[in-house]
Amino acid sequence: MRILFLSDIHGVPSTLEAALAAGETLGYDRLVLLGDLLYHGPRNGVPNFYNPVRVVEILNALKDRIVAVRGNCDAEVDQMMMAFPIMKDYEILDAGTEKFFLTHGHLFNEFRLPPLGMGTVLAHGHTHIPELKTLACGLKIFNPGSVSLPKGGSRRSFGYFDGRELKHYCI
């Protein structure tokens, strides 16, 4: 299974479209959305080209390929616009060679681990900083970064799993 990981879109369709175009070039079976899809949040300024209605249109057209979890900026009113569920705090995705615990990162993260088995990948967004590392216990931590509002000197990015390996790509 090939998976495209996006997080922290924050209502910006232009960078979402760029990430999806790159994902189509790579090829993917599932689109994982790790939260913060529409609203920019009170800690961020309004992003350039902010258009959450357009983001809804783009994502709803892909509803059959999407697995999504709730971010700290996602609300029930956002769910009312979406044609797929976005309100779960976490989801488990078995991709054959890897088992992913999907969450946004504000509830579960490297410092507040969910109950997981060994060999599982904890995939989350929230920090807006791409990351891939393995903890001493063997758990992999994967953060695709932010599609729209990168932080910590990082660039706009997304994640990709080709069935064997996790990678980051810049937009």
C-alpha cells in the first residue's frame, strides 16, 4: 500500500493542490490527513491564499481514498462540510509491512505515547516540522510537516510511504 501523508493544511488550497499533484506523480492508494484541515488557528496569522471552502471541494472529491483524524483546530462545523469522517482522535492503518497509529499530535506524540505494539509507526502532524526517527524502544515517529505553514526553519512538505520506506518531500 502506498500512502500520501498530509498535515496542517490550514485552509490553503494552492499548497494542497501542489502536494496532491506530487502525490499523483508518485502514485498512492490512500491519502492520510493528520488534522488541521480548514481553520488556521488562533496562534497562526491568516495564511496567504486562505480559502477553506476550496480545500473542502478538493478533499471531498478524494473522499474514497481518505483516512483522516482530528486536529486541534478541527471542529464539528468542519465535519459538517466534509464528505468523510474527520473527528476521530486516532486511527489505526495496517499497510502490510507497517502498522500506522495516525493522530494529529496534540494528544498523542513522542512524549505522550499511545498504547502501541512494537514495530508500529506513530504518524502525526501538529508541530509543522517534518521528522522521521526511531526511538530506543523501536517505535518509529513520522511527521510529514505542514503543507501550508511550516515552522522551525522547515519547508512546506508532505510524507510518502511506498510500501517499504517512509520519506519526506518538499513542495
